[in-house]
Amino acid sequence: MDAYRQEIKPSDVLTEETFENAIIADMALGGSTNTVLHLPAIANELGMKIPQSGVQIPPGPLLSFSQQDTGEVTAWKSS
């Protein structure tokens, strides 16, 4: 509700980096065929393009994700 009250729109916060993060989180959670349909459509509406070659996951420690009952996704690096 705070974002609504402050009139923050999706176009104010969605960037190429946030799309990349969404793809990485989706892959870490097991992936979804809907991702390849919906994220490019959303990006297109914002005038952005998601690279067809996909996202390069940087080398290093893997990330772990936990989805909460509220829909929040928490991420942390494995040690």
C-alpha cells in the first residue's frame, strides 16, 4: 500500500537488472515455463528487451532461496 500511496509504478522500479534477478530467482526455485512467456511480455510493455541468450549466472557461491507464506523470497549466499 505504501507504493500505491507514493504513486510508485512498476515502470519506476523494473530495470534490466531486476528482470535478470527475477530470472535467477526463478531458476533457483525450480523454474517455470510461464517465466519465458510473462517476463518478456512485461519487459516489452516497458520498452525493454530480455536477451534471448538468457542470463549468465556469475561463478562463485550458490544462492539459496526461501519463499515465505507472504510471497516474499529471501536469498542468502551459501558459505
